[in-house]
Amino acid sequence: MAARITKKCIGCGVCVDVCPYGALELFEGQAIVSGHCTVCGSCAEVCPANAIEIEGAASEGLGAQDKAAWSGVWVFAEREGDGFAPVVRELLTKGRALGDELGEKVTAVLLGSGVTDWAGELIAAGADDVLVVDHLDLADPLIEPYMRTLVELVVNRKPAIMLAGATTLGRSVMPAVAAVLETGLTADCTALAIDSETRLLRQTRPTFGGNLMATIVCPERRPQMATVRPHVFQAGEPDPGRQGTTTVVEMDKAVFTTATTFMTKHVELAEGERLEDADVIIAGGRGMGKPESLTLLNDLAKLFDGAVGASRPPVDEGWLPYVHQVGQTGKTVGPKLYLACGISGAIQHTAGMATSEIVVAINRDADAPIFELADFGLVGDVNEILPALIERLKKERG
Ligand SMILES: Cc1cc2nc3c(=O)[nH]c(=O)nc-3n(C[C@H](O)[C@H](O)[C@H](O)COP(=O)(O)OP(=O)(O)OC[C@H]3O[C@@H](n4cnc5c(N)ncnc54)[C@H](O)[C@@H]3O)c2cc1C
């Protein structure tokens, strides 16, 4: 993969100046590629003589792929701390089901530094194969090296489907991969299935402000790419006895070139347990009335060892930080118990909590839509019901 300078080059040097990687230089009045070209396309965009063509993945050209040569389901195994982001196990479980339906293999793709030994965990979670690129330059999740490593792997190994979590990293890297490969990506999917006739991946996601569900297919290009929000799919139990293969792939160091330096990581922590991991979520909406009432949510959450969630209005009002927001533009959660206090049940909210095992709603409006979803409903004022509930629980627990 590289930029190709054609005879139309007029030697103006504009491309040399614009290349972010210093991969071009002027030689005898012509631009030449003298360093590692990342096929970012910046040079071709500015060339006044249209003298630069981009070769490689992107230049396979729309419609030029032999789709029969692409097979298998890939899952991007995003790391988190000393393990994997929880969504990885969810995607491997779902990917396993899709792979079984297609009769194709499931491959986990693991990038990082000192991570090769972690591959067994991915096999136990459902992968048949693990592709590992283990290099010091991949220690920090920087977009360009991750993107180029994934592109190299895809171009050389041709998966039919590629899945990643709709996490901060997945949302940043996967669109870049899709753009270079000139393929489609459906972001934030809430359902995935195989079309029994066409064998295409049916990718479903909310659209038009959550009022419609759109099912999208990518018939012409490969891989078919999707990001999926955490907690949309259930992770299966790991099977430590599962057998699989691990392949460590060597990459040209130039693939890891980047103009970006990783400086520091800042994690914004919600008070108490993380929403995504909580078994019990006590969530409040506009019906809580005032920020002071949120202490009721905190008190109750503490009694359940749970976390505090919120609909969008309390976050917009600044009563709570954004990390607490549940819904279409917040977090997707799937706790054992979700207590919705003073929340009407707008679709943009329920999109983020509808998979909760048990939903209990407190609302003073008996016709509030949240009661359609709730397993148990209490019609009344949160400012009366919550203090009574807290007092009762405290008394019962001594
Ligand atoms: C593109 C887009 C994205 C969005 N993303 C999100 C999102 O991620 N998350 C989200 O939550 N929203 C989101 N929204 C906003 C969403 O449409 C709703 O406006 C929001 O969910 C309503 O929040 P609410 O239920 O707290 O407030 P309201 O709809 O105002 O409901 C308040 C409820 O409290 C009840 N109530 C009032 N006082 C009391 C009381 N004293 N005791 C008991 N009940 C009481 C009322 O009967 C009412 O049902 C989004 C909207 C758009 C357009």
C-alpha cells in the first residue's frame, strides 16, 4: 500500500509539505515516496495536477472485490486494564452464534504490548483463532497504528464480518478502518443477525432519534463492519477447555508510525459502582424535581450496593455528571434491577435500559409510558415513596 506518483507530477512540492509522515520528497524535480506511506491520501487531495494515485486497500476499487474470498467473523478484542473490555466477551458470544450459522470461523484480533499470553481467554470465550499483533508501539491505543494494523490484517486475511464494541476506542478506530477499506460500518448496533437467503449480516440500530429501528446490510463491500454497544448482548460462560489456535503476526514497524503521542489517560469515575457493572441501578429523572432529591437515589443505591443512573434532563441541568446518563446518547445498561424514579419512559431513555432483568417504576402519572415496560409499578410521589422505602430497608437490615 502506498501513494503512486504518476508522470503528471509537476514537481510543485505541495504534497511534500502536506504529508504528515514526511514520506515524500522532491528528487530531480519530481515527487517521490521515500518514507513509509500510510495511504492517508492527504497528498492526493492537494495535488494540483492530479498526479497521485493511492494504491493498496482503498484502490481495490468499489465493486472490485471477489466476495467469495472473504469469510469468517472477526471480533476486535479491546483491552481494558489488565483484561478485556466486557463487551469483548459479549461480542465473542454473539460472533460465535453468527459464525455457527454461517459455518465459518470466529477470530479474535488482539493488539497490544505483552498481550500474547492473553489469547487463551479469548478462545475460552468463543474464538476459534486469535490473531495477535504484540508490539511495544501498540501498548497505548492510538488510532493510527491500531487502524493501520487492522487494515493490514484485513487486507491480507479477508474476513467477511468485523465486529467491535461501540466504546470510545471502537468508535474512533473502526470508522477509520472502514474508510480506508471503502466498506460500510453500522455504528451502535442493537441487534445482529444473518439473512438466511443472502447470508448478509443484518445490522439493526435505532435511528430518527430512536423512533425507528433501521436494519442495514452491506451487500457490495467486505468486511461488513459493525460496532455494538456494551450490554446489548449477553456474554456466555467461558469454557476453559475450548481449543483454538493463536497466530502471532509480525508487522513492519512502519505500520505503527503516528503523528500522535499518548500523554495521559484521564478516567472520569461516577461515584460508587460503575453503571455498566452494577447489578442494581437506581435512576432518577426530571420527576426528582431538584438536585437535593438525588441524595435519595444515592442512599437507596448504597443500600443495594448499586449505582445511580439518570435520564437526560438531570444531566442537562447539571445535577449529575454525564457518566450517569442512561439512554441513546448515554450508557446502555442491563442490571438485574432497574428502579426508574420520576422517569417518563421516553424511547431515548428506554433504549439504554430495556434489557434490564427487572424494571420497577415510580411515577405519579399512572399513564406514564415507563409503566408499559415496568415489571412492577408504583403510582405516587418519589419524594414520599423513596424516603419510606429507604427507612423500611434500613429498619429491615438493622
Ligand atoms: C437525539 C436525542 C437523544 C436523547 N438521548 C437521551 C438519553 O440518552 N437518555 C435520556 O434519558 N433521554 C434522552 N433524550 C431525551 C428524551 O427524549 C426525554 O426527553 C427524556 O428521557 C425525558 O426524561 P425524563 O423522563 O426524566 O423527563 P420527563 O419526560 O419530563 O418525565 C418526568 C416524569 O416524572 C414524573 N414525575 C414528575 N414529578 C414526579 C414526582 N414528584 N414523583 C413521581 N413522578 C414524578 C412525570 O409524571 C413524568 O413522567 C434524548 C432526546 C433526543 C432528541
